[in-house]
Amino acid sequence: MIAIIGATGMLGAPVLEQLLDEEIGVRVLSRDPIAAKERFGTRPEYCYADVLDYDSLVHAFAECSAVHINLNPDHDADPEEILHQGLINVAGAARECGVERLSLITGDWQPDPNHSWSRRAAFSKGILALESCGIPTVVWGCTWFFESLDYFVLPDRALMVGAQPLTWHFAAASDYAKMVLRFVVDDESPAANKRYTVHGPQGFKMYDALKLYCDILRPGLPVEQLSIEDTKKFAQEDEENAWLESFADFMAPFETFGETGDPTEAQALLDEPLLTLEEWAKEQMP
């Protein structure tokens, strides 16, 4: 049995679907298991769990050989609470229940508990807690995903937030999910921790990726770009788009902190070429 934390998220659901397609037993852990069941149906098991509730994790991990973790707290959530203490709880409960392997998705960066970005610093401490708990842990250091381009689509336009001068190798969530599948169902349990870097096959500036995405999937939709500060002003002046103010704060660090890893090992886990943005977008078309 494989437990998934965050199966209802954009990057948790593809992992769930891959496991189900292989007829592997999956337990979806959620703070709202009824809503999760309404989405995924009767194929997986469901169990209430909250990373801040240690006892709920112990109950949820019972008889599970592996746990896959997809944590993406809201922008206004306390990262120290969710990404650090939450992962400490996961590590302790997994150890108590005899879980044999852990799998966690993060960004493409090396853990740094003293990082200037508080979210990354908290997540770094959580990663190190997992890796030191005595259970072999794989950390998937991922770049941006094609699916995330939809975040930038507003009702009347697509808006790239920030100058975003760096190059990113956007990846398909389905390719990443296939990599995770190889790890969690491997008959030979790994003997040590491992970190993989997950990149797609093409490098894009964010605006260019958004433009190509819209050309294929949303033809005719204007694509614009605003600085971080201008996005905040726009959010303050437009009540319907007020959420963009906190989103601009989230996007700001990506103008400075880019990709760092080598994706060669992760790509070798797949027996087929990685999807390009054009191929992925065409798969999404009706």
C-alpha cells in the first residue's frame, strides 16, 4: 500500500493516477477525504490525515510500505509550521509505522536552512528532517510544470507576473509521475537517500512559455507581462484580482533563484522521451 499526502494537488493527482493505472494499492490522505473520494472515486482507499496532527499520520500510515508527499501550502500559510514541523511529523510517524521509503517533491534547489526566502528555509529544514529519520528518502527537485502555466490565465488575458529573466525547463506532470512510480514500486528498497532533478527537454523564459501555451490552447487570448510592483498595483485597484498581490510576492524570488541541478539521472528513469510543451499542450486539446 502506498500513501499519498496531497493527492488532490496539481502534482499529487498525476502520481495517484499512475499508481492506479498500474493497479497498485493507494491510500489517499486528506483533511477532507469525502471531497477527495468525490473526485477520484472508489479505486483508492481514503483516510483523514493532517501533517500537523501526528496521531492522524500514525493511523494513516498503518500497513503502508511507502509514502509520497506533495505539500503546497497556501501563500499565506506559515511555512515553518507546514513545511518544517509538518515534515518532522511525517518522518516520526513513518518511522513508528515501519514505512520503508519516503518520496517528496520540492523545487530545483539544494536544502539551505538559512536561505533568505523564508519558505525555502522552512522547506529545507523539513527535507533534512526526512533525510535524517532513518528511512530511505527520495527528493524530487523539480522545475516549473506545464500545468502551472494556467495559474497565469485571467478571464480576459494571460498575465506573466514579473520580468522573470531566467530560463526554465518546464516539465510535464505526467513524466514526473512516471519517475515517482519507478521509485515507490521498486522491488528492491533503496539503501540510502537520493535526490533527483526533474527538468523538461526545452528551456524557456516564462513569458515565452506562457505565450506558446496560449497560442495552442487559448488562441486569441492576449498575453501581457507586468513587473512585480505593477502587478501589485493592479491587484490593489481590481477587487476581483486582489489575490494577485500575494501571488506577486510568491513570484518575486523566481526572478533571482533559478534552476541548479542536473536532470540526467532522473530522465534515465524513463523509457520514453520527455514531453515537449507543444506535445503536452496538444494532449490537453479536446
